[in-house]
Amino acid sequence: MFFSFLLAFLLLLFLVLLRISTPVYSLPLPPGPRTSWFQRSVTSLYPWVAYAKWKEIYGDLIYIRLLGNPILVLNSAQAIHDLLDKRGHIYSSRPIRPMVVDLIGWDWAFSTMAYGERWKRHRNLFHRHFRQSVPAYYQTIQIKEAHTFLRTLLDDPDSFRYLTRRAALAVVLNLIYGQRVAERGDEHVDVADTAIAGLTSAGIFGTYLVDYIPALRHVPIWFPFATFRRNALKWRELSRRMVEEPYKVAKEMLARVATPCFVTQELENMTLGLEAEEEETIKNVAATAYAGGSDTVVSIILSFFLVMTCYPEAQKLAQEEIDRVIGHDRLPILADRPCLPLIQSLCYELLRWNPVTPLGIAHYLMEDDEYNGYQIPKGTTIIPNVWAVLHDPEIYPDSMAFKIDRFLDVEGNALAGINEIPDAVFGFGRRTCPGRFIGLDFVWVVVASMLATYNISKAVDENGQLIEPEVEYTSILISHPKPFKCRITPRSENARLLIEQTKDTVI
């Protein structure tokens, strides 16, 4: 009882002080709902949908002030472009994230770092290795792991969720650390799965009260209301394991016969006295790639399984293009992409339909700004509503529907100003995802290879009745389809043989 009274008193005192210290501006603040805890609760389930509905009331800009924290939601592609792209020099930082950075310990991830020299060092190092024109052996690894994915599905199709995560991690661990992943029961998969679950649970700004009141990070773990502190302690240990364990193995490999990869190449540069980043930067960039590449791709591929289950006609059209262009005697490779425009359109629609990050990672305004007659105060957290942008009916007609051919007519769409390529999923301005090209390559390879060899359909229950999957997604930073069942079977005996032969194929 005493602790409850004390907490209520401190919150009341905090609110009074904020009221007294609130500055007065010459221009009005952007419109928004009256600040209250009710507003926080009504947006907590699917905030991107709530913000999109509020656009009808408040417009493209929605200003919210919670416990003294100014938050600006951007609900349109134009507002996002004008601020995050054109004015990137003041909109490219990140807000203070006590839960994610201080408590869970993701201070090593350069995606969470404030804009400045430290962030630039990390991003420049990443760009040296992962550009749009990647080395050929990157694509070789992606093809090899896509083929392994096909084979594991033959043996255990019901485990497609686990096998999807395993495949995505296998590519990342090989490229970054030169390490192979076991086909089942690999410790790296389990560690990454649990550690990233912690990040995504806390990743949307404001999920935890400590985001609004940073002083709460000092609350003792034993305190009755400190569940967030106890969760953070558990997630912090897993976060450090993601950083340290694969790096340690890669460093030990350098003393033997090292597999070419990001870490060994940079460490060799250091030993040769060549220009190289400090070791801590190498370790941080490696772990950021490990984390970033092991969950976003998973969400997209799981969406592919869900879409193929719910939209059999789309699967049929895609398979017809594969059969016409590739035939039945080999599997698709990345060089086939220009000849398979419908498959490319399918991949773009997967990005748009239920985006991986429905609310983009928050930006932070570094100085006072003005936009469209409104004042935007320094220190405002800027939240780009990616979901709203990718479901804008003026840009994407019938936006709630999945349309496999939506992006097929690229030139016609550009002239008409509709169906723009869904680049919004990769972030904005100077914080655009630097690994997007590699991620898209792997998604394309998996999608094309699956369509060439498998049929995906609705599962049946013990009575032989079709199970209708629910199209539901998790409400966290990296949104995934909720668990669903589907039936995954080889398209033919020839397709089965193609899959089995990949084990002996030298790429």
C-alpha cells in the first residue's frame, strides 16, 4: 500500500512540474488528441491502425504529449519525405530509450545509436561490406541456404516457422561470422530467437513507462512494480550472448583456417596494420547485422506462407510464371529475377501488405523546427506510421487486399502515381536500413524456390475439414504472423527429386 501511494505521489509531482515548465511557442503545435492515459491505452494493441484512423480527424501530423514527452506521428508519405528525408540533418537521431538501450543493453546496435560520429563509424563499416553490388559468394551462400531450407521442409513441413528462422540465421551467421548452423537444434537459433523477442517486445517507443520517465530505470529489481526491470535483466544476458559468443568463435577461427566473412576480414586488416575500425566497432556491427537479418526476413517469409495459404489463385499465377520461364529441370537463381516480374511483384506486395515494422523505428528531432505552419519542438520523438503509408488508398488502391500483380506495371504505376515500390519498410533518410539489398535477395530466392517445388495449401483437421487460417499479426516492433497451420507438399515427384539433388549440387 505504501509503495502504491509513493508511486502515485511521485507521478503527480512529476506532472505538476511538467505543467509549470511547458514552453510557449509562437506557432501552434500540430493537432492531436487530448493527452491522457486513455489515449495510450486505446493505441496499445495495434497503434499503427489507431494512428491511421486518427488521420481522418487530425490529418498527416498527430501530436501527442505523454508525461512531458512530445511525440509526433507522421501519417503520410509526403510528411515523412519532407521531414525525415529532406531535413535529415536534424531528424536523424534516435530518442533516449532507457528500456532498450540502458536496461536490456542494446547500446551496441548502431540502429539504436544517436546521430553522431559513433553512429557514422558503425554505419560506414557496414556499408563497406554490404552494398547493393554484393560479392558473388554472398549470393552463393544465400542459394545454398535456400536449398537447405527446401530439404528440411521435406522432412518436417509442420516446423516451417522454426525452419524459416533457422534459414535466415544461417545466411547471416555465415556472412558475418563464417559459421554454419545445424539443420536442427542449433543454439544460435534459440539464443537469437529469445534475445530478439525481448527487443521487439520493448521496441515500440512508449511500450514501457520507463521510456517516458527515464528515472524509473533506477528502481530496484525487488520493487513490487519492477517487472520491467526483471524482464530486462533476463533479456540483457541474452543480448550480450548475441554480441560475444559468435564473435569469439570467429576470432578463434582466425588463428586456424578462417572462413571468409565480415569479422575475419576486418580482423585480418587489423593484424596487417591496414586501415580498420576499432575492434569494438567491428563486434558491434557484426552483432547488429546478426540481429537485424535474423528477424525481419523471417517475418516476410512467414507472410509468404500465410498468403499462399489464403490466396491459392495468387500461388497458381506465380507458379505458372516460374514454369514458363524456368521449366521443371532446375531451380531459380538470382540471375533469373529480371525474367520473373510477377515473382518480384509478389515480393513487393509481401513487404507492403503487412509490413515488418508497421511503426518505423522512432527518430528524434535535434533542434526546433517548423512545418506547414506548425511548431515542432526540439526533443520530439518522431514516429513514422509505415502501415498508414503502405495502406494509403490513393497510392495503393484496395489497399487491404493482397494483389500479386500490384507492382507488375512499374512504368505505368509511376506515371499514374500509384502502387509505388514499398521502400517505406526500410526506414527513411539517413537511417534507411543498410542491409535491405541482401535481405531482399534472400527473400526472393526463397519465394521463387518454394514456388518452383512446393504447393502450400490449407491444413485439414482430424475430421478432414479445412482449417481456415486467421490473418493476424503480433503487435510488437517487428510484427510476425501469429501461429497458423498450412499444408506444404512437393508439387510433383520431379520437384521432390530436384530438392533432394541440391544436397550434392556445387553452386
